Amino acid sequence: MIETHELTKVYGPRPRRMLRRAAPGAADAGSHNRQAGGVLAVDGVSFDVKRGELFAIMGLSGSGKSTVLRMINRLVEPTSGTVRIAGADIGKMAPAELRTLRNHTISMVFQHFALLPHRSVRENAAFGLQLGGVPVRERLERAEWALSRVGLADRGDARPHELSGGMKQRVGLARALATGADILLMDEPFSALDPLIRRDMQDLLLQLQTEDQRTIVFVTHDLNEAMRIGQRIMVMKDGAVVQCGTGAEILSAPADAYVSEFVADVDRSRVLTASAVMQPPRLTALAGDSPGDVLGRLQDVEAGGAYVLDERRRVVGVVRADDLERAVRDGVASVADCLEGDWVVVRPESPLGEICHLSGRHVVPMAVVDEESRLLGVVPRAAILSALAGPRKAEEYA
């Protein structure tokens, strides 16, 4: 839905030749721009956002994250690089095309609400539609619908000064929803809110995203917030991308000391999931296998039990080594006659904090299965402990 390539923004005088980030010790674009009196705010940023994805851009103040966001809809003109929306290069759009894009395809939610104090909540929610030339009756109906989506159906006649900070931000979100835009650009929308209200707004955004599947680019300086809501996270520093990946990928393998320091205080048990730490099972068996064959394989890998699968890799049960030994003595023909139910199943998206208490209680590790009960992997107790122990220390990157 969104594709960017080598986005660069220089404020002030631009040098004759734009240089990409060079090897350590070499002159880079930033130093040349400073010598020319300019500031390199964004340095060759490239990323893509899939349709329906909630993509978070995270960085400290001055990292360039908000500038990148504003270049997506050309509120800030790139010095160089390209932005494509659904395949269309917006840098080549005429003013009329750009207005249409902003009125119908992209909506923006700002940090400081940007509500008009002399208008009602309903009129504020309809303001984007007014700018788009939508007739009065239609825009007020759509505003009412949007306000109901954000829990403000009964506050349409109120004025902004009568609302709490959380309610004001809900109006800002309703205004974006009312336009029906496919893309939402959100610039630190919850950073001015109290922690509890902020979490409520995060919950609301996640609920709306589950229902609507819009394409959202969400800027924040709070890594915990990025980890909670972003399907993928792009970490920025000094105008450049440091790392891009899922929250679990960034927690498990920080790209450098900068990212490692950021993730040090993140509650890993809430972010890391079963899929992030699962491993291939050491051994599986089929229901028709002979007990002697499976017992021999268990002894080879020094395991006490194994999952038994059907032809579609669905888990049908567990066999234990001692049960297999008795089955061999008794002449049992297949492991289907030795099955037990001593096992536990979790889904790939299960947070480790919710499942770690289940580990180590059974002869086999926890099974990670899909919606059709097919075995995807297992989660040994040691894998959970290792994942929760934390990333490498910063000095290990030196």
C-alpha cells in the first residue's frame, strides 16, 4: 500500500551532491550538509507498508520519524527519494491529485487533537468531509457513525472544552475514520495522554484495526507502545533506519547497542509469543508406527516422550517411553494403542507471560498448533527462560 525508497530530507542549504551514509571515518552526507549550513533530517529511508498493516515508526526526538510520516502525504516535500501510494508516485502528482489523495485516501491524526474550539464535537468529526466537499447531511451522518465507533455517540453536541484529553483524541480519531480513508497517518497521537487513558486509546485503536483492517503508520517515541500495537516496527536514529522487524524479532536480536538499550526495559513476557521461541520437535511419530521403532528413536534423542501425529500433522496424542516399553513386551502392534493425553497446546500468538507457568509439567514440551490443530513446533522450558532473560548487553556490540 505504501512504498518508500531512499527518502531524504535536508533543511536549509543543500550541498551540490547528496552522499549516502559512508563507511566509518569517511565523510558522510550529514557532515557535508552541516558544512553547507543545512541539516540532514532524514537520510535515505526505505520501507514498505502492506495493505491492512499497522506499522510503527519509533525513535527519540530528532530521529526523523515525524518528518518521514509527513513525507508520505507530502506535507513535507522530500529532498530526494520516492513515495508510492497503491503504486502511484505522489511526487509526480499535480496539486489537484494531491488534494484528492489527502481528502479521500489518507487521513492524519495529530498529537495535539487539532480540534476547532468554536465547533461542536459532531462538526469537528465532520470537518475533513467538509474540506472534501461532502454535502452537509451526508457528512454529519458519517460523523455520527464515526463518533459511535469511538464511544462518543452521546457527545456530538458538546464543545471541545467540555471533553477530557482522551475524549478529544477520540474526536480526532473519529474525524479520520469519517473520511473513510484507506490510510491513517498517526503522529504520536497518544503521547499527551495520561497512562491509563493512553492504554484505553491503544485498546480502541487495536479494536478498530481488527474490525476495519486499515493501513496505519503510527509514530511514537515509546517502545512499549510500539511493541504493543505495531505488527512491525521501524526504529530510527539520527534520520536513518537502525532496525525494522516485528517486536519479537527486535527483542530477540537487537541490531546494535542503541536498540539493545531501548529494549532492555521492555516487558518481554508481554511481547514475545510462542511462535517467537518455538523449536522443531526433537521427534514425532505416526499413529501407525510400531512401538519398538518409536522407542528406539526416543532413546537415540534421549527423550521421554513424543507427539503422535496423523497424516495431516494434527496432534492425536502423546506416547511415553515407559508405555512403549510395556507395549513392546505385550506385543502391541502400533503406537495408536499407547496414546496418552498428558500434553498442553498453545497458539502461536500466545504471549509467554500467559503460558510460561504451563512449561515443565508434562513429558513433552508445549505444542504450538495452528487453527486446524497441526503441529507447528514446541516450546521447551529452556527456550522460555532464555527468551525472558533478555537481549545481549550493549558492550557485546562493541
